[in-house]
Amino acid sequence: MTVSAVARPAATKLALRHRLAERGVDRTLLLILPGALAVLALFCYPFLYGLQLSFQPTKGGFLGAYRAFFSDPFARKSIWSTFSLAIPASLINVGASVPISYRMRREFRGKRLLLAVLVVPITLGTVLTAEGILEFYGPAGWFNRTLHWLGLADSPVHLTMNYTGVLLSLIISGFPFSYLLTHSYLSGIHPSLEKAAATLGAGWWQRFRYVTFPLLLPGLMTTFCLSFVMAFAVFPSALMVGDPDGKTHVISIEVYQAALERFDYVQGCADAMIMTALMLAVLAALTGLRARLYSGATGGKG
């Protein structure tokens, strides 16, 4: 093989690299190609297929499946049931993560053990978490047996098979994500800013309120958005530790029952599209608010 034959492929690659650079294309962006193909195959295509299927009901016209959902009081109530779980759970998770993350910035004895306890629910999953809640907080669980042994309750406290059980599940499974995200945002705030405020006589509450919290707030909005998405899609815990035929009849259960119990795939797709639209509406509002908060935190720059 001659030197020119070896050099020709290298020259071709170099020329291609220069052409991509001239057009402002970063070759490292090609690394997202497998992920983009996976998103197209596993999300975009099923979503678009379900969207067009939702407009093809056997009766009721073009929007028949959507009218069927909103004309059914029980199905319509599932919207309130979903929001009444997702919003409180997200607020509690984000609110609890702030003081804990603020304290975890410092070194102290047992920090690693506490960190492991905080994030271990990630390894459990929603199903195992729900099963644990049934065993611990159920009528014959350890929690009620302890209350009875201490003489604090004569009859079991009902914390499962109702709204409380689902909310507990969402908090336990969702808090680690909120904590890790909040801690990462908080770690990005340089400690010198608080030290500068301290030299001016500001106490810890003033430093947090006027320095740290305004800088952290846009990150908290992002954390709330992700926590809300996780909680809004609640399904296993609503079935296992909730009241799926009552107060915890969320939209995801409505979708499941329409598609896999009544085998009405058109109605199931329509219900799923309604669920998606509600979620996206909330995310759009929160994203717009976050953009305004970020602009205010940076003084309107960038």
C-alpha cells in the first residue's frame, strides 16, 4: 500500500471536518444521534399515533372521545384528584429539600450515612415503596402496633387505601430527586457571596433570604417542574395504597381502565392526550415564571 493510498482517507476525513466546522456544526453533537433515534422510536411515534387515534372514535364525531371524557363527572373529577396529589407532593418535596440541602453543604459527622438514607428510596421504585407503606402504615403494620403499644391509639390510624397513603408514597419516592437537584443548584452558588454579606453584618436568615434564596429560586422552579411531572404521572401507588375508585382515581387510572379494561383504545388515547395537555400547560406556566425569575436573579443579563 502506497503512502498516498493511506493518506487519502485521512485527507477526506480532514476535509469533512473542515466543512462541518465552516458550517458551525460541532461533531460531538453526533453523539446525541442514538438518543434522538430512541426518542423518535419510543416516544414521538407512539405519541403521534395515539394523537391521531384519539380523533377517530366510532361515534360522537371528530372530538367524540374528548367530549365523552368531559361529559363524565367521574372521569372529569380525576383531573382534580391528580392535581390534588401532584401539587402538594411537589411542594412538600421541594420545600423539605431546601433546608436539608442548605445544611448538607457543611461537613459533619455522619454526613455520608445521612446522604445514603436520603437517597436510598431511589433504589426501591414506586411499587416496592407502596408495598412498604402497606406493611408499615397499614392497619396491622408496625406504625399502628407501636401506637397501640404506647397507648396512643385504641383503634388503627388509617393511613393507607386513601389519599394519605398515595401522598406518602409520592413524598418518599420523589424526595430524593428533589434533594439531589436542589443540592446541585445550591452547590453552584459561590460561598463568597454569603461571606460578603456576613461581613456587612447580615445574619444567617438575612443571608439566606436576600442572597442565597433569590439565586436558588430559578433552580427550585426547575426542581418543582420535574417533581410535578413525576407526581402527576402517579399510577402504581394510586392503585396499591390509594382508593382508585374514589379520591385517588387519577387520570392515569382513567387511561388504564379505558384502554386495558374496556379495550376502548380511542378513549384511552384521548384521555392520555388530555393528561399530557394539562401537564404541558402547567410546565409552560412554570417555565415562563422561571424565565422571569432567572432574569431578575441575573439582573436582566444573559
